[in-house]
Amino acid sequence: MNSRTATTLMAVLAAAALAACGEKPQTGAGIRSDAPPYAGTGSNFTQAGWKAGDKASWESELKARQQYGQNEYTRTQTK
């Protein structure tokens, strides 16, 4: 292999390696909905006491989840 072919090959490999370093633009277009979160999703997998569309019920379920389900101090038991 002569030096010109080796140089061309190295240039192609360098260009391919640098092309892989590109970053896709982040447009921030995620899931968007005009419906409030307490309106529900229509899924069958919901908490038993929660009523879709009732804001007070939604807030009480979130409060209970935060207090009992996601609070490590209440989940651990002292013996």
C-alpha cells in the first residue's frame, strides 16, 4: 500500500469517526396534551379510590402516594 492510499484511507476513517460524534437537535417536543393530568388516560390500571376528572380526588391520591408509597421513613419499620 502506498502512502497516498494510506493517507486517503486515514482521512476517510477520520471523517467517519467525526460524523458519529454529531448530536441531534433537541427540540423539546415531547408528549403534549391540553387535558389536565387529573382527567385520566382511559387506562384500566388506576388506583381503586381515584375518580377520573375529579381534581380533589386526584390531589388526595397524590398526597397518599407521596406519604405512604414514596416516603422511605414510613416504609422502614423499627424493631
